[in-house]
Amino acid sequence: MNVLPNFIDNDFIPSKSTDTIPIKNPAFDSVIAYAPVSLEEEVDRAVESGVKAFEKFRKTTPSDRVGYLMRIRSIMERDTDLLAKVLVDNHGRTYSEGVGEVRRSLENIEAAASLAYTLAKGEKMVNISPDIDQELIREPLGCFAVITPFNIPLHAWSSYVPYAIALGATVVLKPSEITPMVANEVARIMKEAGVPAGVMSVVHGDGRVAEKLVKHPDIQGVGFIGSTRTGKTLYETVAKEGKRASINAGAKNHIVVMPDADMEKTADAVVSSFFGMSGQRCLAGSNLVVVKGAEKVVPLVASRSFLKLGYGMDRETEMGPMASKQGLERVLKYIEIGAGFGEPLVDGRRNKPVKPLNGYFVGPTIFKDVPPDSPLAKEEIFGPVASILNAETLDEAIDLINKNTPFGNAASIFTSNPKTAREFVLDVNIGNVGVNIGVPQPMAYFPLGGRKQSFFGTAHSRVDTLRFFTDHKIVTTRWW
């Protein structure tokens, strides 16, 4: 039985646990490996390794840490094809989506390297009083836990770990038990890049392992990307433990279409937003808000939503499977109840893979005339199910976005009027806003936005982790 090893002290070490979780290729519903539910002693060893490494790593020069990052980047770029295939086989991506995730991860590494030289610098004031100077310096705090989700396992790693390296902190990574394969590939890459032992360890397992890691007394804080339900519970635990948190949580994202939008281009962007990665990304749109006069966008979106389903390595495949059977069952449940709240426009249950496969497939599904107070419009489905809502005016659309769901992750508007766009940008209470953009994904040198129930904690991911992995110290100096 192929059981993934943990990665501790720069060695791949088989777990002693007899409790394992099957890892599947979701296109075929076939087991490709097993993840161990790591023992408490193994979590302890990983943390101890990180704590020990920190004492030396925190004193390394920025140029040394940037050197590690650039070597990681070089090897990861070299292994793009391999990493993309791992994402296809373990997550269900299309190959192009897998390559896209690698590229976004490379951008994070580059941004982390720049952080080591720029944002991490301190500030100094001289002669604040006669012969007295004062400066602010930033210091890394120690060993942190990073818990990555099933949907973006590599990109989530890159949203935290390279920044920890840039700032001199160490990390114990607990990947999702659904898609843990790429974590071991990253560990291999970091070892090849010469990153010192203990700077990053990997322990596999489920929520029980995450809890042991989070509660470990030597863990300084927790970085997490995942659902709001899990994130909220985790935040409560972290707060009780007196630790730092960077918790990026769930979403229910809206796309508003105005009558003056370019309808053809808008329809293409909407379909890509709703159904890229099978709807399994935190910035994916799921509610299409059609402002009066823009109704002609609806048939255009519907006609573009009959995508070819299949295995991600087949060139004709336009959309892969759900990443897990549980995810598929959740989507099918919402489709089943959806007919009671809206008119079915496209039923993804009728869309079968282009080749016979036994995986977790469901095609794009669209309901029109959905009431704003229905579960379809309010709850995070995290799959290829879209709802079309109607609004009389832009103000009504903005009000719906701000009040109809507890989330504040992403929203976009499609319009040709700059005044309309400006009003939307200023008035929506959302962390990531798009104008004529279906997925308002920030570049790596910006933090990932998120408000309300979409974020909890000290700092957002990416460059904002400067406030997560480090704290400032104020030094006042006088020489007699």
C-alpha cells in the first residue's frame, strides 16, 4: 500500500500510524495513494524540528533567504509539467488549470523574495531627543502552522510558505487529506533547493492532526484557507490559545451585468468565472445579478455553458470532475432542491463525460429567476451551480451584494460606464472587486482581500503575512 510519508528534518519519514485515508483520482474514482493520520508524536517532532531550525534560520541574511526562494522557483518552473499532472490526477483539474496554478505559485515566490528586501525593512528616526535615536525593526516570531485546502493545494502553499522563508520564520504544513500529493512534491523541491532542515515540515492527516498542530504550545500562529464553518471554529481555537491567525474563509460571489456591458465578452467571462475549476475556487462567481435592460446576457451565458467534461489530461476536456465524492454529492443536493427556488436553465446532470469515466462529474448548472433569500442565492455551494438574480437598478444590486449573504470575498461588475464602475467599487463591502473581470484575483504582490465572514484574523495571506509571521520591536538608543 502506497502511504505518503511525512517530511520532517528534510527526510521523508513513513508514519507509524495504522490509520490511513484513501487519496483518489476524482476522474476515475480510483485510489492512487493513502494519507496517514499522523500520530501526536509525529506532530510534536515536526514542530520541534521547526522550533530548532528557527533559532538559526531567523539570523540568516535576506540575501540567503532570497537565494533559497530563487532556487525553489527555478526547480518548480522546471517541474511545471510534473506538478500540473499531479494536480490533474489528485484534484481533477484540466492540465491548463494545473499549469496556471503553478504559474501563480511562481508569482508568489517572486513577491516573497521582494518582501525580504523591501516591505520587511525597518524605519529609523534620529535625534528624537538630544543624542537619542529610535528605530523600528521587524523580527520573525517562530514556527507556524499552515493548513491548506483541497481546491488550491499548491497556490495556498505559495500564499504562506515562501513569505515565511523570506521573513525568517519556519512552518509545519498540514495539507488537505483530499489533495495532499503536491505537498510532498513541494517538499522534494525545497530539499533539492538546499532549504535547511526544519524550515518546512509536512504532516499528513485530517482535522484531528490539524487540531494537534494548532494547539501545540510552540506554534505561534495558524495560516488557513478553507470554508467559513471550519475557519470560524479554527479562529475560536486559535484565539483561546492566544495565537495569531490568518484565516481566509468561504464566499458567495456576485457578478453584476449592466445594460451597457459588452454582452458577448461578458458572457465569456461569466462562464469562465462560474465554471472554471468546476466552480471550486474562492473567487469564482456563483450569482449573476442582471440589472434591468441586461437580460440578453442570460441566453448567451446559457449557450456557452455546455462544456466538455473529462479527464484533465485529455486535450478535448474543458472541465474536470469535482475533487471529491462529498463535493459532488453536495452539488447534486443543491441541484435537486434548486428547482423549488428557480427555473432550471441548464441541468449539468445531463452532461456526461466525452469518454466513459466513473469519476465525480457534473456539468455546469444554471437556475434563472432565483429569489435572493433562497439557499441557492445565499449559501456557498462550491461547485458548478450558478443562480441568476434580477435587480431593477445598480443600487438594488449593490444592496443585494452587501446584505444578502454573510460573505465578503469577491464581486464584479460588467459595464462600459466609468461612473457606474466607480460607484460599484466604492459602495460594495467586498475585499476583491472586479470591473469587467470575472475572477478578480489579486496579483501576488497584493494581499488576498476578504471581509465579513470571508476572513478572520491578524493578516490576510500573501504580502500581508508580514504582519503575521513577524512583529515589530521599537529600539530607543542613546550613547553617552
